[in-house]
Amino acid sequence: MILQLLTLRDSAFKNFSSSEKSHVQGGLVLLLTGLLYGSLLLIANRSYILSFETPALKWAIVPLIFMVSGLMMAWLTRIGLTLVVWAGARGFGGEGVMGRIRPFVSISLLPGLLAVPLLTGWQMNALGIVLATIGVFWMLIFHWKTLQTTQQFSKVKAGIAAITVFVFFVSIYYLVVPTGAITS
């Protein structure tokens, strides 16, 4: 079902919304996303990690710190994005039940992985910008369908709410992401 959600099928959104397993699946996807974030951080900081002389630091402690950082980054991003999507839902007259929104937000973080290489400075080129743009627009469409499904919004209303959520989320990311990650 997760792959069907990622391919943006309307029926998958309806089925996932009514599924009793959506919270478990959302949690597992969040864990996977955090591990992928951590792995991308390891790749982006490979030379730094290998610069440690102590084998315990080089092969265990520092990589573990990066993996835990990836998990925390995914968890914190889900919290912030859930709040922003909830605010968008409430602001446009929806019921805005966080418990219905949260599993969708966990899954919406997967397309955001395409932006991680750019944000970490690993792919500071046209490919990184294209990947980040695809990931961001994929998330935008995902939130549009999420709001349409969970709040019973019309396509237009859900689209306007999703764009509003997108603007606030990008604003928050701009404030939180270190300047060097984007400009260096």
C-alpha cells in the first residue's frame, strides 16, 4: 500500500485512511526514513568520519551518532510537518485530527529524501537541485491528496491548503537549515 501511496493513487489514499494498520505502517516508514537520512548523512560526511584515527570513533561511535541524528531528524521533521499540515487543515475549515494526518506525513517524508543530498552539501550541482525540486513537488502533491482524503476537501481547496502548508514548511526549513548547507 505504501508504494501505491507514493505513486499518488487516489484509491490508496482512501484505503490507507481507513486502514487500522496505518499508524503502524506510518511508524515503520518513519523509522526507515530516519535510517535513510542517517545513511545519507554518513555518505555526505564520509571523509570527516574517516579522518578519525581511533577505530572505535571511525567505525562505531561517530557513524552511530550520524544514524541517531538521521532518526531524530526524521522524527522532528514529522512533528513539525504534522503540525503545519494540521494547521492548514484547520485553517481551511477541516476537522484537522492529527491522528489521521500523522501516518500520511510519515510517508510524505520519503520523497523529501531526494532533497537531502542538496541540503547536506553532498550534491551541490544541477542534479542535486533537480532531485530536491522533484522531492519537494512530490511532497506537495502528496499533501494535497492527504488533505483531500483526510479532510474531505475539494481538489481546489485541498490544493490551496497544500500550497499554504508548503509555503510555511519551506519557510521553517529556510530558518532551521544552516546557511552553509545551501550556499556552499
